[in-house]
Amino acid sequence: MLTIRRAVLRTPTLASTTALRAATPLATRSFSSSTVLDKEKLVILGSGWAGYNTARKVDKDHYDVTVVSPNNYFSFTPFLASTCVGTLEFRAATEAVRKLKHVNYAQGWADKIDLSNKVVHVAPSLPPYEDPHQTSPHDKNYTSGAEILPEYTPSDAYHVPYDKLIIATGSRSQSFGTPGVMENANFLKDVREARAIRHRLLQCLEMAYEPSLSEQERRDILKFCIVGGGPTGVEFAAELHDFVHEDVRKRFPDIADKIEIRLFDVAPGILMSFDVALREYAEKKYARDGIKIMPNSKISKVDRHALYLDSGERYPFGLLVWSTGVQANEFVNSLQTLQKDDKTHSITVNEHLQVIDKNSGTVVPNVWAIGDNCTPTTGRLPATAQVAAQMATYMSKSLNKLAQGTPVTDLAAFKWKNRGSMVFIGDEKAMVDRSGSSTFRGRVAGFMAWIMWRSYYMSLALSPRNKILVPVYWALAWCFGRDIVNF
């Protein structure tokens, strides 16, 4: 009988299963629903901005598409901060992979790529059936199939053959090796992480009413710390501020004035990629709102109840959200035969987003990498949804042309077009920075920018269902307040 062991570490680890596979051949599982034999098998690793959008846009008349991912959904990341406080519900920030027409789905972690035999080895991301009431592995912070099933049997692991392969496994949150971060901080890259933040936030509010707490303990648990002054950290601080002033004051009146929001960054300010005038606008607004910005703050360590600066200062917290950028994930690190970028350690790709063999320096046929897990030889790009989405559009168009007989060398090179940046800063205000845009340049701040922010992201909601749900949830929150039920 198979047994499930709990993971000891929270850091993502993809344990090697080489010895077992050498002893017993892996099973091949077909996810094809097609009866057309001349279709090429297109396997996409990942269901993020790059992988999901490629699967959505590629021509299914030419490709038998299979998406391999531990998540059977796509997270609409611009809405995650809103879901943390109930401005939106989680369902409005996700799209189901299985709802994509003519796309097959395999739930699991890509564990290894056999380039010679053109197969992907997949580790399960779900435990075997033992108890119909057992907890989902995602609720126990598992991060790889090896953590759920550390002892494989031949029926556990399997491989998925491909004719063309797209690596779009994304990245993981960057902790810079700071002690205690992985164990004690919350991250905000996925809807499950947003759920964990919302649960902890509401838990802190309820715990503050415990009569056994001292006044200092009550104040400490109501200190909410955010590390990272980029758009994710800034938007979460804005959503948290609005939640406190619009809902907590009504529902938790005795503790609302004790809440403290701090935003830490190692840089001299927040939103350093934005125009200087916009940065100053945001900093002045946050000062008026009572959000304490802590620039030039290098975190030395984190424990269960506090973070510590290099200067020796200690800042207690009830909730810590860590958003300091991204780094290559363990799967990308394991791809030793592919060329990597010296700084980001992500996969190096040429102008057509093809991966490059580390030893020969030549292109690996029929394998591409897109999104956060790649760095073009033409220059490093921001690890943003905008870049990943543009790569997905380019990739789907290129695949469609390849299916029609166009040689790879005749394809146009990928070129990123900077569309500018947008960030919500609270109180029906936002900022739009197109000062570095490839097309129309300019900048807007305030209420009009907020209208632009909401309109743009509502238009990006992919399914008709979410195009309806998003404005409905916004209206419900405005009329009746945010949901404060914790479950």
C-alpha cells in the first residue's frame, strides 16, 4: 500500500527519481482526445500567463495540445491583492484549464525532460486515492510530487511524449536566502497564497479580541508588514488600507485604530521602476493614509512573530507578506543541459525563444521557453505578466506558421513592446506610467487612472463568466462591504 508522508521543508524541491526509473520503465499516458493522426503533439509545461495563453491561442487544427501543471487553473495575478481582502472573490481571479476547448490536461509536476527521446517525465501532484475525505495536498504546503509521494512506484510516475515542447513553468518567490522567510512569511504569486493571506488577516482581527491577550500582544498581532515596494507590495498595502478604513472600522470598531501597516524595501523608495513624479505622488498619499514606508531596510532574519533589520531593529507582526521579486524554480535549475543566464539562472533563449544546448551552443530543435523562466539573448526583460502574455502571443503565432510549413529561420524575431505600467494605490486612485512605452507616452494619476486601471483589467478577464463576475463582485463590495467570513 502507498503511504503519504508530510513534507519537512516548505522550499520547493523536486526529488530525483532516477534510480527507480532505471529499474522500472515509466508508463506512458496519452492525454490525446484527437483521432487525427497527423497532428503534432504540443506539450506545454505550466498554466501561468505564458503557458495558459499559448494553449488558448494556438491552432488546435494543427496541434494536439496537452498542458502539464500542478494547478488545473490559471491565476489572474493583477486581481490577487483584491482577493486577499474580499474586494473580489477567488473564483473571479482564476480560469479553469480544462475549460479550454480541444486542450488536454495532465495534473502533475514536470520532473525531467528527456530531449533525446522527446518525452517529459511527470511526477504526480496529487496523492493516490486512499481516503475520499483526505485533505488536498495543496492545503499542506506541498510544492512537488516528490514531497507527496517520496517513494515512487511504477504507477505513480509517467511520461508524456511530445513533438514540440514549450517550457513555461514560471518562477518562484525570491527570498534572497533570508533566514526564516520561507517558514514564516506569506507570498502573493498564486490564488492559493492569496487565500492563505486572507485567512491569516481575518484570523488576526479575531484574535485581537481575545481577552487573554495583553495590550502589547494585541497591538503586535495587528501590525501588518509588507516586504517589497514593487507593484505587488504597493497594491496589497493599498487594498489592506481600504479594507481597514471601509470595513474593519465598521465590523471591528474596537481595534481598527490599533492596526499598523508598514511597507519595507531595501531601495531608497517604492515603485522604483515608475516615473519620479508618480513615485512621489504615491509616497505622499501613503504618508497621508498612515502607511509607514520603510526605505533602505535590509531584512536580516524573520521568526514567527517579528522581522529583524540589519541595523538590529525588531518589528513584530501578525501578518507578513513577502514580495521581493522572483527567481528560477527548482525544475529550471535541474535542466543542466540547457544554457542559463548568468544572473537570473533562467533558461537562455534566442530571438525565436528557442532553448540552447549548453555544451554545443546550438539550438535544441522543437523546444522553446517562454515567460519568467527564460531570458532572451537579445536582453533581459521584466518578469511581468505583460512580457509573458506577449511571448505567448508570439509563440502561438509562430507555432501556427510552423504548422503551415514556414521554416523557423523565416519567422520574425520576438520583440517586446513596452505598454507601460499600472498600479492601484487605494481610495479609488491609481497610477498609469507610459513614460517608457514603445508607443504613446504619458502618465496619469488619481481617479481617472483608477478608472483606466479597472477598465483595462476587466477587459483582460478571459472568460465571459469572469467578465461578468468581476464587475458584480466590485459592485457587491461597494454596496454591502467586503466579506469577512473566515473559513
